[in-house]
Amino acid sequence: MSSPTLRTVTCKHSDAEKYVVNNMLTPGKDYDVKNETEEFIFIIDNSGKVGGYYKTYFE
């Protein structure tokens, strides 16, 4: 949580094929990016903790 915010992203959907993310992501809500890899983006999710998600959920 002490890491700086890199940027802000907006969730575009929470329709996951394999994992349940609709209780951790809200479509249309902005999230602070804490870290990023080629495939994943790490944000402060609805639980208030840092979580890693596929970049396809965000725009």
C-alpha cells in the first residue's frame, strides 16, 4: 500500500471466464495502479487491498 500510484485505470467489465471478480471490481469505477506487468495490472480493488488482474478488465 505504500507504493506510489503509477496511474489510474477504469474498469470496463467484470465478466470473467475462470475467476470470480465481480465482487472485487466495479465496472465504470476508477482504480489506482500500484504495479504492472506485461499481462497483469495490480490495483487497489474493492476490498481495499492490492490485487492482480488481467489487463482486459481495464481501459
